[in-house]
Amino acid sequence: MEDRPPYRLPRNVVPDHYSLVLMPDLANAAFDGEASIDVRAVDAATEVILNAAELEISEARFTSEGEPDRPATVSYRPEEEQVVLVPHTPLQTGNYTLFLRFTGQLNDLLRGFYRSKFRRDNGEETWLAATQFEATDARRAFPCWDEPDLKASFGVTIVADEDLTVLSNTQEISSISLGNGKRRVQFADTIKMSTYLVAFVIGPFELTSPRDVDGVPLRIACVPGRGALTGLAGDAATHALRFLRDYFSMPYPSDKLDHVAVPDFASGAMENLGLVTYRETALLVSEDSSQDERQRVVSVIGHETAHMWFGDLVTMRWWDGTWLNEAFATYMELLVTDTFEPRWQIWSNFGIDQAAALATDGLRASRSIEFPVGRPDEVQDMFDVITYDKGAAVLRMIERHLGEDNYRRGLHFYLDKHRYSNTDTTDLWDALEVASGQPVRTTMGTWVDQAGYPLVTAELSSDGHALEISQRRFLLDGGPDKDDQRWVVPISVRYATGDGALGHEQLLLESSSTTIELKEDPAWALVNEGAWGFYRVHYSDELRRRIFASLAELDGRERLRLASDTWAETVAGVLSLEAPVELWSLLSADRDPDVWWGISGGLGLLDLVADDGETAAVAATARRLATGVFSSVGWQPDQDETPRVARLRARLVTLLGTLGADPDVHTEARQRLADADAGRTPLPPDLATAVARVIAAGGGAEAWELLYSHYKNAATPQDEVRYLDALGGFPEADLLRRSIELAFSGEVRSQDAPFLVAGILSRRDGCVVAWEAMEKRWDEMLDRWPPKSLQRALESLPGLAAAGDEFAQRVFSWLDSHPVGLGERRVQQARERLAINLAFKRRVAGRLNAVLGTD
Ligand SMILES: [Zn+2]
């Protein structure tokens, strides 16, 4: 017997090719199916085990040329989502075709083969069907060997109502009317690929006419009435396909590429080969959507298109390698976006993603990027900020260290060597070692195989001519690191020499400490130049004084990281609150929007932990910091301003109008929306979200009705989400209760409701209201929301710091007695953050008026 856990499939019989026929009945939420699977019996077999979940198999038989049919008995192992076929006479080594006839349900849970609903312009509700198979839900649509290394080719045929559009991974090769109102659509065979990448959508979709991207036809699909929102997607998808093909020096691995917006979609998008599916906000935007919204569309398209090679053509052997797919696609989306629109300065923006990853990875409940996945469901824990953002940050760090050309050459080796096949993470490190001649495996191992990251401490030597550098793990709770972890840290230092020139030093810190010689005692020294390194820097008081005095020498991402490191050290109790407050004042004329993201984050936490008598001082501080730079930016965009200025304006309006409680900003926001509604002056797109949030922060039932009516009459998917989310931003408990009622009313899509509730939970005014509703509706959230949505909403738990220790105890004991199962790690992280916020509150509440100064 092989030594194999029960949830893994044996390899005695493996698939080569699937011919699938699926016949969905949208009105009755069911489907019939047939599969003819060419299999190879590697050994003689008395039983064949494959995956199936919630499928009823009515017929199963094996055929082989020149031999009588071997009908098979079918038994189910529901707990393992497996089906066991026992042929009447055993299979001999050789080739067979397995024929299966089955039925299944089109579910409403946005997984497997599911139903989605939308309303046509005439108000008629219309169904469509779509698939979402990653990680292990292909088995809900057809019986299959549902493990990523059991690659096969797929020939899909769909029988559907005549008037519906049917799409799958490859080009349509025939479409035959059956005369009964149905049509049989057959698609070309796919390349050899994993089951989780198979996809089909069936519905009244509108398609753009195909663009010929150097021989690959590319289309955007959406439900009727949304066609005007596909222009940017078409341009970005064309750019992404060309850019990536050139970057990898390798042709696109399929015969066509469709990008489809699905009205109900659990995640952001899914990289099915040749048929990428999206939630509408990630694909459809109007010409006058904000740059954030447009940038998101370009990024997601870039990400999914990168997966066509990295993930689809070359695939992880088992789910523990999923992180590399995702980290890599996240990294590539930045390159695609940067080359599509350099003015967005996406690499500056990346500082925010790095900061978010550093925040989570500073928790004891963080995890190593790569971890063993046993049961395939455990992979769900991998779809988080550690995989996407820490993963991409670590890849960027190694790319900076190896050099762009070496890195790119290594990627090409890797893709070329493993195409149509499966890999382990170390295969990529090996390819990068060959290309660069550097010890990539040992360096990356320290970043990928252990949780957390170092706090690099920098001190001047006594003569000032050297930096003493050391490392230890950074923990946001400020407690000791018992594990004595070490990383191989690429250190890059920039410093000022006396003659006005700059000095640079670069090295790999492999031990716990080292000394870096400098040309002279520097006016200032920045460790982690470019902020590419995934670590925080603790400066000695003297070095901190020098760098605070030289902020103009730092670029935007470096300033953001300095602010983020300073703030994290303050929350951890390493620095006193005076340090970030001083830094914020020094940065208050800063015109980098992401620096203001950092400042706003710190002020937001102060607002959560403040005593009731101190929130006015937090608000006054926000106004004191932001008013000056806002008056230089103003409300009205200049004709020729850069996208970064528009982004800055939106951040400042949001800060002043929410945390800053600035009455002038409230009035102006209401006026501007009224002007836009009356057709007098359109709202500048980049201000739309800020204006909605500020109006909510100003409060009042009339404002609630206004934002609600904007939600109901939204022209774009982004408008819908913008006004829905704004309904969570009211100060009044009764209005927040109305918003929560709305979230559960069935009027709001289950894909959007969790975000509304999470937004309320994250706020000082809303956390208790939201938590009380969540306790009441716990089972409903688990049953009705898409899988893992509750876990995601619980990431806003740290907001409950505003409710104080006693209430938090109630929350902790509720969570103790209501485990959420998969995705529990996210909840652990959120709990830890709440505990850290509460400790921070105990330290600083009562001191805020003194430290911030009162007006
Ligand atoms: Zn991805």
C-alpha cells in the first residue's frame, strides 16, 4: 500500500483527456453532465478513486478497444469528496475511457458551478451561470482527479438555451442548434492543465468584437447594458498580453483570451486559462471613473494575465506552492500597470502594500509565506496579505538585489523548463541561481520558510565613521522574540558625505550584527534605501534626530516607510508617542499622497484608543496637520495636474472630513454632491469616494437617504460599492443599524455585504453596533455569505479597541465558543491586533490631550 493520506488520490489510474458535456438548467438551478475521460491504468486496478462533491452519478463504465465494457459500481466518500468506482472486472495496465453520467445543483454560494443574478434595464431579473473552481471545486461540476499535478487536456461542450452566450477556456469550434430551443456549443481542446483552471460561463453576455493581439483574439464580456464600461479593460488586457509575452519571451499558451465580468463573484478575479472571470468592479469602469478604480482594473488584469504563464502553463505541484503563483502575479501586475500608465507611479503606491504586509507580519499569529498544506481546503489560509503583498515585496527585494536582467533571465529558464508541468518553489530559486550565480535558495529560504521579519537597528560608532547594524525579529506587541530568528537581509544604505555628495553601501547581513564603514561621520544616513527591503529600521536617537532633520533627502516611499516604522515602534512600545507626532508635524507639508495614507492610519488608531474627552484633540491634530497642504491643493483640480495630486486631494478631503470633523469640508462636500446631482458641476471622479465618506461622517437621516438613493441608482459597479460602503460611515447608531439591516436584506449582494459590515466594525462609532448585530446573525453570515467572507469581515475586529477592555472580553469569549473553522488564522491575527490596540490604549489614553495639545 502507498503511504497516502485519505484526502489524496492514488496514482494507479490517471487522466489524460476529459471530454465533458454539461447541460445547465438555469431556471431550475440544476445541471446534467456526461464525461468521457481517457485514463491510463499505471498498475492493474480493482478500484479507481477520483473526486466528486454533491454530484449524483447514475452511470459509470470503463471501455477499452477490443474488450467488453466494464460497468462500475459507484460509492461515495462524502467526507473526502471522493467517489470510488469498482469495475466488474479489474483494469489491466493500459488505456481506458471512463464514461460517467451525472447530475448536480447550480448553487448560490459562488463556488463550483453556480448561479448569478442580475437585473436588466427593464427591471427583469435574469439568471446566468458561472464557475469558480480554485482550489477544489471543479469536483462540484464534474467528477475529476482534482489535484493540480494531475494535468490533462479538456474538451468542453455546453448545451444551453439558444439565445445565451456560452464561453469556455478555448475557441468555439462548433455550434449546432438542436431544434428544441437549445444549442450545443463545442470548444477546442485545452493545453494540458490543472482541473482548477477549467471554466465556463453561460448567460446573456455582451461581447466586445475581438481585438487581434498579434494572432490572439481578445474580448471583454459583461451583462447587457454594461458594454460602455469595457474600453479600459480592452486596452489594458491588450497591453498586458503583449507586455508579458515579451517579458517572458514566450508565446501566450492558449488560442484566445476572454475577460468576463460576473455580477456575483466571491474573490476579485480568477485566472482560468483563456477565460478570466472578474467581479464587475475589477473589470468594468467608465471613462470618468477615478484613477484608483481605473488602476485597480489595470492591476487585476495584469495580475490575471501573468497567471496565464505563471500558474496556468507552469503550476505548483501541490497547494503549498500557491503562494508563489500569487506573489509572482502580484509582482508582475506592478510591472504591467507601471508600463501601461507611468504617471500613476505604481511603485510609490506599492509602499502601501508593503506597509500592510509588514503590519500583519509583525504579529505572533503571522505565518511563514510557504507552509505545508495537507487537506487541500487548508490552502484557503494562503489567500491573504502575506501571500500577495509580503510575497510580492520579497520578490521585489530579491529582484533589486540580483539585478533586473538576471531576474528576468531566471524566470525565462524556469518557465521554459517546466512548461505544461508542475514545480516546487525551490525550482524557481534554482533557476534564479543559475541566472545570477548568487545563493538565492538560502537567502529566500529565510524569508519564505519563517514568519515575521527583522527589526534592523542602526547606531553610529563612537567616532561616527561606521554604522553598527544588528537584527532581531520585530513583534508589534513589543514582547521578546523567543525563537532567536535570523534572516539574510539585503541592506542598502544611503548617507550624506560632507562635500554634499551621497555615499552608498550595500551588503547581505547574514549574522546577527555587522559594521558598515562610512567615508565620514554622515549628516544623515538612511538604512533600507528605496524601502525595497522587507524589514523595519530602528535608528538610535542620534540617527533618528539626523534623519528627521533631512526628510527632503528621502523619496516618497522612503518617507512613508519611515513614518510606518516609527508608528509601528510606537505601538510596540519601543518609541514614545512624541516621536511619530513630531514626525507628522515635520511631514505636514508633504505632497505625497501615500505619506498621508501613513499619517491617516496613525491618527485613525489614536481616534480608536482615545478616551471620550480626547477625540477632539485627535480631530484638531488632523486639521492642524492637513489644512495647510490642503489649501495649497484646493478642491478644484487643475487642468494639467498629475494623477498623484488628485490622489492627494482625495486623501486630504477624507482625513479632514472624517477624522478631522472639519465643518467647512462637510459643507463643501454636501454642496458639491448637490451641484453634481443638479447637473451644475460634475464631481471630479477622484473625489467621489471622499465626498461620499465625508457626507456620511457629517451624519443625519437625510444624508443617509441621499447616499442610499445614489447606491440604488448607481451608473457603474464602482458607484454602487462607493455609496454602499459610505452607508457604513455614519456617526449615529440608529443609522448604522439601518445600514446593517440593508446588508442583510437581500437587496445587497452577498459578495458586497461583508464589506459594509466590516467597515462599520472598524470604526469608533460603529464597532459595538456592528458586533452586536454580528452575534445575532452569526449563523446567517456563515450560511449566506460566500465562503470565508465572515473571516474576512472579522479582520476589522481591532476597531473594537474603541469599546474598551470589558467589551473586548465579551468578544473574545464569543469567538472562543464560535470557531469559524477554515480561515481561523485570520481571526487569530485580528484578535491579536485587537489585544495590541487595547494595550496601546492603556498606555496612551489619558495622555493624548497633553501630547497632541488641545486647541
Ligand atoms: Zn492571482
